[in-house]
Amino acid sequence: DTGVSQDPRHKITKRGQNVTFRCDPISEHNRLYWYRQTLGQGPEFLTYFQNEAQLEKSRLLSDRFSAERPKGSFSTLEIQRTEQGDSAMYLCASSWGETQYFGPGTRLLVL
Amino acid sequence: AQKVTQAQTEISVVEKEDVTLDCVYETRDTTYYLFWYKQPPSGELVFLIRRNSFDEQNEISGRYSWNFQKSTSSFNFTITASQVVDSAVYFCARTYGGATNKLIFGTGTLLAVQP
């Protein structure tokens, strides 16, 4: 029984570049969430999918951010024209019911 | 604001001591879920427990126990006979915003268990 996986685990990029992260949820979990966590803080909600439909986006998700979940399986989170303020841990979680199970996260550093 | 407050930013104990982590939340919702997650240095959030707002029965699981009091909006977590492996950041969270069950987290409590 595999858990949530995320790729890559670490990403260093230069300001202005685009980056894409991938999340593979626990199989058969229909709900998928993205969160962002900065140093010393708890995770903050970014967006939510139920199957392939993106049903909610946080105001934290600026126009430079886009997320997809084609076919209701894996999800991608893309950040265009990265800024230094985007440096954070990006966490993916999936669930079938109320309990969310988190992946190991992708740590992004924008230089 | 509907927030989750973990007033203890850092706690340091010696192995085998008992330790209680505090969590207080605000909500206008009548139905919600409360959670505790553990985040070790590796970074992955590990689910520990879930409680729904209708279930105030306290629970003990091995060295872990939870005290949910709806009247004071508190959901505290106790580790009995702490071990070095318990060292981590512990987050309290609750669902908000309706059917999506998205989570709002506290700022976490860093627990350091010294040998």
C-alpha cells in the first residue's frame, strides 16, 4: 500500500523560470489537495480537486499558479515566472473521506 | 477569524517525561473535524488522530492520548513517557469551508525530547 508521492523532492531555480511539480495520490482517493508551507508556519491551503474537477482555489493561488488533475489521477502544480517569495515547501495530500494523507513535499528554492 | 492556535512554540523535555501539547480553535461551523499531525525533520506530515465535532469521547492509543473539550474549543494532545523518536513538530488542524474539508493549521509546536 503506497502512500502519496511527490516529485521532485527538491527544486532550485532562478527567478523568472517556470517549475512544475507532480503529485501521485493514494490510489482510489478521489480528493486531492495542494498546500504551501513556509518556514515556521503550518501548511496553507492552495487548491482542491475532486476527481478531475478543480473545485476550489485559495486567494493565495495567484495567476502565475496553475494546477491540473487530468483523468482524476496524478496532479501537477505549475508556477510560472517564479519569484523569491515562492520559496516554500509544496505539499500534496489525498483522501477518500475526511482524513488527508500527505506526501513528502517538494521543497522549492528560488534564487 | 477562524483560526487554530498553538500557543506553545517550543517544548523541551527529558526522555520518559509526560508532555501535553495545547490546541485552541475558533469556528462558526457546527460540524467540523479536528486533527493532529506530526512532522519529523524529514518533512512529511504524518496523520495521528481525527475527531469529529460530535465526538467528545477522549481517546488513548498506546502512549498517546487526546482531550477534546467542545465547551472550551480545545483539543489537547498528551504523550506519556516521551521518547527521543517523538521529537518533531506537531500540528493541530481543523476542517473549514464546507464540503471540501480543506484544513487550517496551527503554527505548530516543536517538541524536543532529550535523552
